[in-house]
Amino acid sequence: MSVPTDTIWEIDPHTKAKHEILHRYLGAWFGIMGPRNKKIIYLDGFCGPGCYKNGEPGSPIIALKIAHDHYSNDRINKATFIFIDENADRLSCLKEEIRRLGSCPSDFDIIVVQNQFEDTLSNVLDEIEKKGSTIAPTFAFIDPFGFKGAPYELIRKLLQNSKTEIFINIMVDSINRFLEHPNQQITNHIIDLFGTEEVLEIINGEGNRVEELINLYQKQISKIAKYVRFFKMRDKNNRPIYCLFFATNNRLGHLKMKEAFWRVDHDSGYEFSDATNPDQMVLFEKDHSKDLADKITEKFGNREVSVKVIRIFVEDDTAYTSSQMKKSLTFLENNDLISVKEIKINGGKRRKGTFPDDVVINFR
């Protein structure tokens, strides 16, 4: 994936997929956080020009349009939008795209900053720390072209705020190619990104280096966020080029991002490839019932548990959703691999084929 040098450039399929995830998640995030908080913040680092060559909207415009829709339906109080980029020409283009949207609500504060993302955010967080205050609920979309400018320490500071979520692009293909670069400054950027020199040990590993980079970043982010989920992007040769990591301490946010992932990738819920023909009709989507059933059985084998316990496990600790869980429990029941009690915990009778939270299951 080459770094664009023009002010605006053509959008590629994996960027469209990335924006589809962002669109679906922000639709949920603004709707949930907007009414519950006096103020919310959308932060877009490396925001770009706000549009592509054929008029497709960039991430700042996607966020503003979704927020405007929610505001029109009284689902947002006040919102601040911070767009950061080093390139003056791209920011001029972004300002023009914002102007074309028309008048924004008076409760929207739009801040466009020409500066390095790391410097800008570090100053903001340092100022907040000095005042002893906390940042308003924030969704931070961090989408650099390389691996410089979004160090682990900065991400850690962001996620110290319990209502902050990040969606960050980790360029695993570029990192893999530069991992053995003789320039110590480049090596330091990689170390800073991962927050550990352990990343250099991957050089001497015998496994898939890109997968090891993904696993290491997930391990590092999991130290500072309760819920971490990633989504791989592949190029037209089906080679992994970058990985989008979502991190939050909010359980509902985690569930909504998983749903957004599955909407983009019906087969696995965690990757998209430019090699896939987006116009080809999918006649048969993969049935995950048995795969998830095996995970559930491995976790709860020879035990008696409620569906609620199973649901929380599926939602919190797997890539799957509660609707997929119900299909898996149906699979297990139809194959006589579980027995389901007729009387629910609340004393009512279970309706055949259903799996509400208060149903009790015995694993054989």
C-alpha cells in the first residue's frame, strides 16, 4: 500500500470496507453516548482531505453526517469534532467539504488542527492531567499511513479515561518490512508503537511475522483496555496490509463493533480482502453453528449453566454474537449434545427451540 502524495486520491476497496465499519459503529456510538452525556468528542487523527477523487466522503465527513442525523432526532446534546493532519492542502480541502455540508448545529464545535497528531494530543492530555479533570466520552479514529506518530504511551493515556474508545490502524505489512531496517530511528518508531522492545524478538521468530505482530499489539493493548478486537485488511493479492484494532472498556461498545465487523465480513467477522469481488452475489453464507458450538462445549462441558452465562462468554470472549450463539445451541440440542431443562429459573416453562437467559442447559 503506497502512501498518497496528492491532496486527494482514489479510494480503494479496503478503505471502503474500513469506512463501512466506521459508519456502522458511529451510528451506534452517537446514538448511545449522545443522549447520556452532556458532551461527546469525535477525534480523527491523520484525518485527510475529507473526500476522495470520485466524491466519496472521508472519515471526518462520515462522522459529521451521522452526528447531524442523530442531532436532528434529539439524540445528541453537545459534540466536539477534532480533525488533525499535518498537510495544509488536505485540511483546506477538508474545510471546503465541511462548508458544503451546510450550517452545522450550534451545539457542534468543529476544530481543525494542522499539526502532528502525537504532539497535539499529547498537549491536550497533559493539560487535562494538570487540571485533574477527565476527558469527555471520546471516540478516537487513528488512521496513519505509516507506523510513526501514534505511540503506545499516547494510546495508554487516552484509554486511561474510562469512556474513551480507540479505532487504530496498525500497518503490519510496513512494520514487517522495516523491522530489520538499519536506521535506529525507524526501529525506535516501531518500538514506540508497540510500547515494548519485545517487537524486535519477532525478527528471530520462526512463525508468521505478520501474525506475531498482530498478536503482540493485541497483547499490549489488552493491558490497558478490557475489550480488544481486530479486523484485518488484505490487498488485491490477498496479502495482509494492515490491521484495525478497536479497544474499549465499555461492554456495549465491544458488542456493537463486533456487529459492525460481521456486517462487512459475513464469513469470519474479522477480515476483508480487495481480492474479493464486491459485486459477486453470496448465495450461501458460512454457517458458524458448529464452530461456535465446539467453543461453547469446550468451555462448559459436563456442567450445568444458564444461557445468560453462555451468552456473556460468547459476547465477551469470542468473535461471535448472541444471535450466533442461539443457532449453536439449537445445533447442540438437535444433535442431542445438550439437555435443556423444561422449567426456567424464573419458574416459567421454556418454549421449545428458544434460549432466553433464564433457561438452564446441561452439557453432556
